[in-house]
Amino acid sequence: MARRKAPAIPDDLLDQLLAGGDAAVALNSGELVNALKKALAERALNAEMDFHLGDEAEADNTRNGYGRKTVSTATGKIEIDVPRDRAGSFDPQLI
């Protein structure tokens, strides 16, 4: 009997992403793909902010909430939360 190939994304993680929803609907509507894009973009932006605030020159600068941006992707538009800093000097490179 042929061995089953290990999935690129673990089954339990896929179950969490679908959260009991219909897989066909999630794939056809693009909602799942857009949710993954949003999560990845926001994670990268937060990492950029961490790096920005880690500079010694920015020692007195701190986070100051989030702003919203709408980004066009191949699967549609997504709204992402972009972190802000108090000095207004954060210039994200991702978007």
C-alpha cells in the first residue's frame, strides 16, 4: 500500500482555519485565501514595527494603535491593520 504524503499544512491547522465551514465554499469564494493573506501581512507589519522600535534612535518612541489600509490582491481587496508609532516615523516596507 502506498504511503500517504505528509501535508504541507497540518490537518489540525486546516481544521482550525475552516472552523466547521464548508471547504468548497471557502475555496470558491476566496475568503480563506484572503484571511491568510491578511494574517500574514499583519504579522509581517508587526515584525517591521518591532524592528523599527528596536532602534536606539527610537528609544522614546512607542506603538500607537493601528490604521486601516485597503490592499488590492489577485483574489480581491482586503483590509489590513497597519501599526502606528507615536513619532509617526514608521514607514512599512511591505506595503
